[in-house]
Amino acid sequence: MSVPQAAFMSYVQGGLVRGNTTITLEGHVPPTTAGDEDDGGLGVTITNADTTWRAFYIYYNTCDYVPYKYVWVSAGGTVFVSLPAMFEGRITRGTDEWNLGGVPRPLGTWLEFALDNNSWIWGDVSLIRGCDGGVLLWSLDSSGSWKGFTEDIFEGAPIEAYDVKPSGQWVIAATENWDGTTNWSSMIWDYKKVGPEVVYVDDAHGNPVITSKNGRFGTYWPAGRL
């Protein structure tokens, strides 16, 4: 994006509500959609910059087991995903095989977002749970704010900075372990390659959160590792 970071407001967290698994759902098949009708309401556009169809999974903060819904997007295509008022959650890359099996698949890049009671949407790109590729996030109001990255940061990291997805794909590991300790190899790699002003590399650095006062974000997803 061409707008410098100093030209708009960025926040440590702002109105963003972040969370992890607190609810287990079983026997529920989430709806798939080719995208919702864009009537100017609350939501997020998803642009798939890969060379083939890709799926994106939208989760509530309160459930890592089953997505709220998911979309398949054609190569180079853009779809709109509508969101209910006060939604708090994230979007991740994935596949039906791994994301619809009722098992949490947290390893990867998270695009986190939350709608507040003014219908503003707050969001960030987080590498805390790992990195399976870049994501670019921008406001669709007039602020020009943006976060995220599109570069490939997989090559050249120290071996301790990698983790492996169930598919066998090597990705950058989570920077914060589930016991609260820091994975210094991946955290330092993300810090150097991307930086805490445009992504969450951990919970202690930077101002990676933006808001869009019309309740709408745009997102751009380069090819990642599934």
C-alpha cells in the first residue's frame, strides 16, 4: 500500500476483541457460500491472489472447532462476506479436509477483526499463531489505513522457526506457545522480516491494529502454504 503508516491512526489493540477456543461444537456443518450480496453493509472483501481456487474460513473467537462459515474464491476473484453486528473473530486460509473435521487448526496467519457497538470494524494481521503466508488488510472508509504484508517470508529462517501443518507443508511457527512462553526463533524472524507496526509478531510490540468506521475491510491473500 502506498499510504505511509504515519499518515493514519494505528492502535495497540483499540476496539479489537481477540480470543481463543472456549466452546466446542459437534455435529454442525458450517454453511459454504460463493460470497454474499454486497449491499454496502458490514463485512469484509476477500481477494484470492493465488492461481487456483482457494478456501477461506471465518471463525468466531468463541470456537476454533467449527467455522461460522467459509467461502471458496476463484483465482484472482473477489467476494464479499457479510458479518452480523458485534461479530468477533478471524479469517484463515485452509482446506475442507483440515478445517471441517471438527478439530482446531490454529497454525497459520490470522486476520483478526471485531465489530463494535458503533459498527466500526477493528482488525489486524497476526503471526502469533504462525505464518502460512501474507495477508493485506485495509479500511474501506476514507482513512487510507492498512496493515499486513504480501512478501514470501518462508525461505531462510532458522530451523527452529518452522512448524509443519497436517498436510506436511512447512510454515513459520507460532511466536507464542500455548503455555505462554515465547518461541524466540519465529518471533525474531517475523520481527525482522515483517515488523510489529504492520502485524502482531507477539502481544508486546507495535501498533498493528486499524479501524474502518463504515464497518468494512478489504483483504488480499497471496498464495500461501496449506
